[in-house]
Amino acid sequence: MSAATASSRAHRLSVSGKVRAVLALGTVLGLGTVATLAAFTDTVTATGSFSTGVLDLKLNDQDSTTALTGLTMTAAKPGDTTYALLTVKNAGSLPFGYTYATTSTTGTDPQVLAAALNFGVASLGTAADTSTAPTCNAGAFTAATTVVTAATTKLSAGPATAAPRPLGVGQVEYLCVRAEVAPDAGNAVQAKSVTATMTVTATQQ
């Protein structure tokens, strides 16, 4: 091999090595360039809000024990009758159904008078809370289209609703409550007393 040929081959090898080195370097640089590219992003979130409703039962606009003063009788005799209006109001944010149960508690021999005391409840209708309350008396009780408890049911029997009565938000049901010392009450009822308690319970529907 001549000196010229050897020199030419060495030159080609040198150039080939440089090309490979440059290509390799380009590959490395190329990878580095891809790794540093920026990407646009866009983010959107979705949220949900939750709250709970409230049951708020009011009797005659009261949240605690309500005395039906109009239903009180003193020195009563057989045949005496009295009436009182009881408003059942849904002041909450959920519709509910309500029930009531009646018990006879304290007094002088309360069980004796309870067995001789007729206790009836009639519905005078349901209306918006802003409506004018109807009158509860003998005529209204007799004319009521819905009788919740028969007028001749004895207090000792524990008058109660047969099924929950639905009441919408902001609605009031007007109940006319009647108490009567039975006309046929005997001498054993003299000097007796009893307290009737209606417990009203609302359950969300």
C-alpha cells in the first residue's frame, strides 16, 4: 500500500468517525430537546353542594307544650261540652305526616273521669299558614267533613289518629277538639279530675 493510499484511508476513517460522533451527538441533543418541550393544559372542576332539610312541627305556633285553655272545664256536670281549636303547622322545609295519641294522666281518680269523658277531634281543613283560622264550636264540629276521632270516643280509650296525616311545607291543619262529660255519667264521676295529653309526632315523608 502506497503512502498516498494509506493517507486517504486514514482521512476517510477520520471523517466517518466524526460523522458518527456528530450523528450521535445530534441524537443526544434531539432527545434533550423533546424532553424540554412545553405542553398547554386546561383544567376545569365540578362541584356539588349539599344541605339537609328540617322538620319543624308547631302546635298553636308553639314548639313546646301547648295548653288548650279553651278545653278546660271546672265544676262540670253530665252533658257539659267544650271546644278548642288546635293548629298543627309545618314550619320546616320538608313535608311530613303527623300522628297524635291521647293519654289521660294526673288528677283525682283520673281513670274514673277518663272513662266518662267523650273526647273527639275533627278536621276543619288544611290551608296556607297565612289563612284566617276558622271557628271551632259545636256547629263547626258537627259540619266538619273529616272527623279524626269520633265524638263519642272515651278519653280512657286513648283517642288517636288511624294513619299519618300529610302536611306540606307552610301548611296548617285546623283541628277542632271536643270534650264532653257523658250525659249518662253517674254519681261515681263526682269530684273527679283528669288531664288529657295529646302527643303529636311528625315524620318526614
